[in-house]
Amino acid sequence: MSGENLTSSEYIKHHLTNLTYGQHPDGSWGIAHGADAAKEMGFWALNIDTIGVSVLLGALFIYFFKKAAQTATAGVPSGLQNFVEMVVEFVDDSVKDSFNGRNPLIAPLSLTIFVWIILMNAMDLVPVDYLPSLGQLVGIPYLKVVPTTDPNMTFAMALGVFFLILFYSVKVKGFGGFFAELAFHPFPKVLMPFNLFLELVSLISKPISLALRLFGNMYAGEMIFILIAMLPLGAQWALSVPWAIFHILIVILQAFIFMTLTIVYLSMAHEESH
């Protein structure tokens, strides 16, 4: 990186370190120089590369889909309109297949999740040294450009889904109905403490599984790209191209799984208690 002779472990550690801003132990505010310095900043440290890249990709998503909507025509569609219609139809079919209630929020939410996660995952296909090297040229010491390899990002999205699950569970079933669903199933009422334990574990596991599944798969993929980048140039081309082609499937599949589970969980939240 930028002329530095890094060892293998230093190279890997550099590429897996976020650009973090927060309060140093001495009370000053600034950029953390390394993963250890970021840990010392505590809870309020911000991974500004994750935030910046995810916001930028979200803005691109809004721009292109809005442009497609504004320029839509009943005649021969443009390539952009055709692509957007295909994606919207795919997401709409997924919602119809998995969501049993009636809620105008679910389809737009699912579309946002699906496209946004694909865009964030697709940053994994950019050569691992390219953007960090450009960042170092302008004085940015660390740049981790795949937001979904940051557990803060995946857990933030999963917690957003979890809050929607709780909100609609209470809205549709009432607080009493939601509590009864947790306390009186699957065993008789006399086993209420056991029921509560099982159902609360099941409920809490939903956002955890959503976050860790996405993070784990993308982090592993990024790690493989980094290891390939440490090989001689010929071996890099021989391995990186097949892995990148295969990784495209992972990029799309992980977005689809996150979207589908979100739809299913929210469908369960809309089901009336019996």
C-alpha cells in the first residue's frame, strides 16, 4: 500500500480496519489510527467509511429509480426502465408469495432492502487495493468500502426490521394479544415461564440471525479477495476472476435472503393471534 512494505498480517489488518472517528482516551476528537485505537474510543466511535459508502449507494439507488419513474413511457422502454421494472416485479412477486397481510409499506421496504444490500455487497467486487490506495493518496489512512462487512451496518438494518416486527405485532394483535402469543404458546398456560423463555429466544434470534448471516458471508468473501491479492500477479488473475464470478451469486443471494426473511417475519407479525 503506497510504497509501504507490509507483512501479510499487517496487510490483512489494514484492509479490515474501518476509518473510524471518535473521542480519543485523552479527550480529543479525531481519526483512529488502527483497530486498537478505534476500540479505545468506545461506543460512540463512528465508522465513517461505512456510513459514507452506504449513504452514497442509497442516494444512487434513489436517483436511478426516481429517474426511471420520471422518464417511464408506455412505448418502448429504455434499458433503465426495463431493468427497474424487472426488479420491481421480482420484489412484488416475492411479497405476494410470502406476505399474507395487507400493508403498503412492505413492498417498498423490501425493494429498498434488496437493492440497497446488493449495491453494498457489490462493492466487494471492486479490487481490494484500488479504493484504499486512492484514499491514501488524499490522506485517508483506512478505507473499508464494503458496508456489509461491518457488523455495525448489518446489525443496524436488522434492528430496524426488529423494531418493525415489534411495532406491527403490537399494532395488529394488541399488547395483550402479543403477550399471549409469547406466553401461552406452544405449551399450555401453566408452563407460561417456559413458553416466554422459548418465544423470547426465538424473537431475539431473528435480528441476530439476519445481521450475522449477512455479515459473515460478506466478511468471508472479502477475506478471500484479500488473501488472493497477496498472491503473485498471475495467480491473482487465475483465482480472482472465477471467485468474483461466483461471488456475484453470493452478492445477490444474501440480499434476497435478507429481504425474504424480512417479509416472512413481518407477515408473522401481521397474523392475528388465536
